[in-house]
Amino acid sequence: MPSGPHRPRFYLGVLIAGFITGGFLTAFLRQWLPEGPPKAFFTSAWTPTFGPVSADLLVVNFTLGPIGLHVSLLSLVGVLIAYLIARSLF
């Protein structure tokens, strides 16, 4: 298994931490910024979706989805901040 910060779990953890941080930043700014162009710019989001996906396993039949990822500008900023912090630690 590769060692160091070039492991897939490392990058997945950075992405998860970044999106969570960005989500908190987005929620904070939605609460505290007054109505206007800055609030609309920083809190607007794009939500790509995938699904639904069906699986028929003869005994069990289930459908998963649709699954969406809520991406905003501050989510991307959160990923950048998480990457910079993780890179400085490792």
C-alpha cells in the first residue's frame, strides 16, 4: 500500500472535510449576510444528481437514488482550505 499523503483515502478525507467546511460557511453566510448580490453570489449552488439505480437480485429488489451533491463556491473554497491544511501537516 502506498505511504505518505498520496493515498486515495487521504484525498477522499480532504474532499469530505472540505465539503463539510464549505457547507458550514455557506450556511453561516446565508444566515448573516443581508440580501443582495454578495449573498446571491456566495450562497448559490449547483446540484448534480445521479440515479435512480435499480438492482434486482432475484431475492431482493431495491432502488437507490437519486443521489445529489450540493456544490457551492464556498464548498470549493472549503476543499482548497482543507487541502492546504492537510498538505502542511503531511
